[in-house]
Amino acid sequence: MLPTDLPPVALIALGVTLAIIFAINRFGFMQGRAGAPAASAGAAQVAAVIVDPTALNHATAAVEGLTMAVTESNVIARQHARATDRLAEQVESLGEGVDRLRDEVIRSAAKMK
């Protein structure tokens, strides 16, 4: 049931929109189904020929190499973090020593006056 109080332009736009939706639904999906690959033995053989076992071996070796590189990188990052922590502790200790020296210099200067 379409309301009759709509302006003619709105009715035409509604009709065109419904026609486009119907055409896409009817013809678009049919072409999509026709273009789908067939699930046959011939298609499986073609897919088996496309996949080269040596390429898979190369890809596996590349992934293993990347895994080793990432593992080594993680080890290096942990070592770097430990070294940075040790440096931070040494800088803190050095700062405390400088503070003690400053206090001693101030005390010595106060005694000289």
C-alpha cells in the first residue's frame, strides 16, 4: 500500500529505488553464483598444481628465520633492560656520593669561618 498523498517525484524516486534493488538482487546474485568456482576434482587438481611445495618450504624457512630473529631481539632487549637498570643504580649511587661530598664541603667551609 503506497500512500497517495506523496508528491509525484517521491513516488518516482521510490519506484526507481525499488527497481534498482530488485535488479541488483535478481541479476547480481545470479552472476555471483555463476562465477563461484566449481567444487570438482578438476578444480582441486588445478589448485594442487598452483601450490608449489618448494615455495611452502621456503616460506616455512623464512618464518622460522623471523622467529629466531625475534627471539634474539627479545634476548637482546632483556639484556639491554638489565644493563640500563644497573646503570641507573650506579648513577643513583653516584648522586648520593656527590650529595655526601657536597655536605662534607659545606661542613668543612663552615668550620673554616
